[in-house]
Amino acid sequence: MNKLRRQSSSNILSVIEAKNLSEIKKKTGNLYESINIIAKRSNQINIAIKEELHNKLEEFASHTDSLEEIHENKEQIEISKAYERMPNPAILATQEFMEDKVYYRKNEDDLFR
């Protein structure tokens, strides 16, 4: 099972719940920096999920040049539904950030801009 699927099947809820902003701010000392880190991680997760889903669905693709009706494959539908039930990447990224599972560093060049 893929790492992202394991993460999503862990005890992370698929619904958004309120977060304490002071707890998020406490991690970096700056709320906006924390949110930026979460947003970047969320984007990474989203890209990985899209690639994984595309690769799994590609296995079922038939590359014919005919204009016939496309047949629905129940396995494709089930895979798509499973990915739709996964938590939002922003929820996953926030959870990772709050559990100190995200590596980040400050770029010294950014401090002078």
C-alpha cells in the first residue's frame, strides 16, 4: 500500500475541524510562515495523489483509435471512488505539520527581502 494511502487510511478525519491558530503559530513563530509551509506540503501531497491515481487508471486504459463508446470499467470506478473518499491534501498537510512530520528550513536569502 502506498504511503499516501496509508496516511489517508489512518485516523485522519475527512472533515475540516477548527484549528487553534496559536498552536499553528507556535511551530514557527509566525502564523503566515506556518500556513505557507502547510500550503506547500499540501501541494506536494496533491501532486503525488494525482500521479498515483493517473498511474493506476492508466493500467485500465485501452489505446484504440476507434470512435466507439468508451466502456466503463468497474475497477476504474472503484479506484476513483476510493481516491475521492481520501482526506483533502490540506487536511493531511495540516496534520503532518502539527505532528512535526514536515521538514522545513528558512532560506537566509528570504530574510533580507
